[in-house]
Amino acid sequence: MAGENQTSEPVKITIILPTNAYFLSGIRDFTLSLTKNMTGFSDQWAYRFQTVVDELCNNAIEHGSAKGKDVVITFISDPKKSIEIVVEDTGTGPNKYNAQQMTNLLKERIAMMHSQYLGLRGRGLPKIVAEWTDELIFEDKPDGGLRVKAKKYLREKEDQVLLEAQNKATHLQLV
Amino acid sequence: MAQATITFEDVQTNGGKKVKLIKIAGQLDESNVDEEAKKIYAVIEQGGAGLNLIFEFSGLEYMNSKSIGYLTDWYSKISAGGGKVVIAQAKSNIVDILQVVGLTQLITTYPTVEEAKLAVV
């Protein structure tokens, strides 16, 4: 995948991943390449979105889908406007959460991170996914499982956005 | 599966301080970080009180939130023993993620290994 996408139409790509962290490096490579070449985002945001995708996929593998099941990852790129990742698990995992539980967990962890946090786990959702996305939505799937949507909008003056991000909390839309 | 290599070197100091240079290259993610972390815990345990760590990240391409959790834990253990932990030569995407989780408030990053050595010796 070299150069800019030739179309300005939204592009939707879905990948079905076995419930195994072995495949995460490939997903990261794909995310980085897609974001760098087809969205208009800077390299810095490409690396950031790569991390967001990795954290969400890892949560689905660790908690949402059992071994032998799948995780469904959908990328929606609206060139020069936004990029969105949708991660769906099957709700068969050992420590599955529903949408309300995830919303509560996120709020708890954001509060936990206000003080100097030295724990081993718990940074991915509040400090990476929430900080580096504009919309973060948790939904219960009708057939069981969790759907997480994370969307980042492209601004014209990205440097200005970066400066603002350092000075105020990231907007979150929690449903 | 992500690949990572970790190498260890003793840093010679005039003051007799215990300083270990730990070079991590490749990618640390859910598929390998638990196994790789054991190597560093072993070095910290062997080093005992007063050990200082310099992490050289010039070859580190990716680290996930769990690997940052381990880094925080190593910082806590070394600090409890009276030592320091610093980072040298990290790529911009690595510094970016360390900043967003707040770890750069605890662990200083330096552009060169020499500057990192000066900070701990």
C-alpha cells in the first residue's frame, strides 16, 4: 500500500482474527500502514491509533472471546475526515464485560489515574484509548458480546489540536 | 508473534555504583511481554539494593500498556532500593506513549546513553 488513497469515498475493511495475541503485530502493521497512507493523519497520530487498536483488540482477546472463537475488527476510513475502529468480541471469554460494565470500568479507571498510579495493569483504556480518541462507545451486541467503537477526527490544524489536547480533557461520548 | 531482544551490560562507574544498561529492541506486546519481563525481574533481584537501571530503547518499536505497567513496577522496585531508573534514545512514538500514561513524570528520558549515564552515576 503506497501513496495516498485515490478515492475520497469512505473505505471499510473488516478482519476476523482468531482469539490469540499472536496475530496482534500484524494488526498493528496494518493499522499503521492504513492510517499513514489512506486517512490524512500525521505519522504521530498513525502510531497513536495503532496503539489504540492494539489495546482494544487485546481487551477483546483477553476478556471477550474464548479461545477458538473470533474477534472482528472493522476499520472505517473517511479520508481527510476521520478514522474509526470497531472491535467486536463474542461474549464467550472468561472475564467478559457488558457495555454498562465497561462504561463504569472506564469511569473508575479514569478516576484512579488522577493520582500517581503505580499498578501493573489498567492504563490501556483510560490513558491510551480514551485520551487518543474523540468518541468511545460501548454497545451490547444483540447476539451476545461487546462492540467497542473508537473514532478519531482529523482536524485541519493538527498542531493546534495537539496543543489543546495537552491542556484539556479529551471529549468522550459514552453510551 | 511480536519479537523482542533484551541484552544486559554492566556500566563501569568511578564511584562504584551498580548500574545496568538494558537494551530492549523489537516489539513488546501481549504475545511476549510476560516472558521478556521475567529476564528483567531476575536482573533486579540479583542486583539487590542500590542497583540503577538505564533502559536503552533505540531499537524498541512498540510497547503496549502492559509493558508500561512492568516498567512502572521495575521503577518502584529500584526506587525502593535507593536506585534510579532512566531511559535513553527512545523513539518519538515510545516517548509519546510514556507521556500519555504519565510515566515520564517518574522516569526521565534522555536523548543519549551518555546523558543517561551522567544522570545515574
